[in-house]
Amino acid sequence: MSFREGHYFSPEQARLMQDQPEQVVNFSAISEQEMSAVWQETFKSGMHGICFSLYEDGQKPGDIITEQQVDRRIQIIKPHVKWVRSFSCIEGNEHIARIAHQNGLKTLVGAWLGSDLELNEQEINGLIALAKEGCVSVAAVGNEVMYRGDLTEDQLLAYIHRVKEALPNIPVGYVDAYYEFSHRPRITEACDVILTNCYPYWEGCPIEYALPHMQSMFASAKGAGNGKPVIITETGWPSQGGALKGAVASYENALRYFIETQQWSQQNNIDIFYFSSFDESWKVGAEGEVGAYWGIWDKDENLKFEI
């Protein structure tokens, strides 16, 4: 993910677009230790899903990752989630879907598409093969391809239709920022399910208004979907790394955002894949210092928010 300019709703607009849930915690009236205790209770209640962080310290996309590494991390997250999301089907990423499935977890499996058409072929073939093995619950054809401008709409649509034809009994969608689904109706129409990324942090939203802003993002994608199911495929808040406009990356804000989003998800039966499972150092290259601190567990696989 990277900073998106010009899509910030004011708090007033956000409140108009989506009713706020009952506030369970008065964050202005509790200490950090009390907030951490609430976080623990929320965490223990379990999550719908989580985005799988593949890379250890010193690794990066393009490195080949072993089954053993994936299995170790699956065992860490397994007690806390029902679903796991992967982003690619090559270079060891294919182990995520297989091992998650073997451990009784459902999977949202992504084929990473970019401007390299040969790699795209490997990804699409890998996704179809994993699905035919029975390892794919929902198939995601591409992640933020339109946002990055890596492919044309026609190219992306061809990949989506190809996967749908190969996998008629599996829901197929495309992942992008919430506003892309209203901007690109042909892509939205091609999807069985709307897979939307919602990041108040990347739009500079202060933590006090982050939940209603995220709700407005969800409402936008839901409206564009015109009755199709909507899954929030990524949302989260970094625990350190600086500020972006009014959005401050901090331990306390990461606690609060997790609590609010998980409680809203549970109260309203909204499917959310929290971003992310583990801190990943390589992400500083794409996102700056803040990129390394989105995990619930740190880069050494220790839970970050214990009292």
C-alpha cells in the first residue's frame, strides 16, 4: 500500500455515510495498560481473517520461501483466525494455501499480477492449480493492479474471466482500494465478490475518526457492488514509524484501531482480513519506516501487544 491523495472523507461525511456502532470503550478515559487489557480480550475472542506475512527479517519478495517457514507461522496464527489471505501463488507463497487448508483454515488466495506477463501466467496457473487441489475458498485475481496502473482494464478482465471459467464453483474477485469499484464498473460487474482494501491511515485520517472513515470506505464499496458480498481484504494501523497528516503510527493507536475494527466486524458480521500478521522489514523500501510495523506479531514472531 502507498499514500492515496484526495480520497479523505471528513468525519461529518463519514458519520452520514455509515451509522457508528455502539461505543464499547471510552478511549479518552482509560490508561494504556487498560487499553492493552481490552486488546487482549478482543484478540482472544478471535478474528475472521488475517493477511499472511511471508518474509522473515532479511527476506524480500522474489526470495524462495520454504514450507517449513510457512508452517511455523501458520501454527502461530492458527488459534486466532478462521481465514488466511495470501497474495501470490509462486516463490513459496503457494505453501500458504496448502498448509492453511491442511490445518482447517479457509483461504482467500491471491494471484499477484503486474506488468510482467510471463510472471502473470505463472500466478494464474498457480491459482487455478491450488483451487483444483481444494486449497482455495475464495480466489483473488490481482491486487491493486488498477491503482498501480500495471495493466489495462481489458487485460485484467481477461485474467478474471479466465479464472472464473476454470473455477466455476469458487467465488472469484479482484482486490483494490474501495473507490476503484465505483470508478471501474466493468471490473466490479465481473467479480463474484467485492474485495476491498480500506486504510484510514494512508489517507491521513486521525485515529479518533478512523473507524467511521473506514466504515464509509466499506459503504462505498458495498454501494458499488450493488448487492454483491463485500469483504474487507486489508485494514490495519501501524504501531510505529511516524505520522501521515493527522494519522499517527503509535502503539496506542494500533491498539485502538484493532479493538474498534474487530468489535465492529463482530457486531455487524463484516468479514475483515486484518493487516497484518507479522512485521516485515522489507516494506520500508516501499512505504518508509512505517511499512515495517503493521504486524500483530513483531518480526521475530513475538506478540507485540501483551501487557
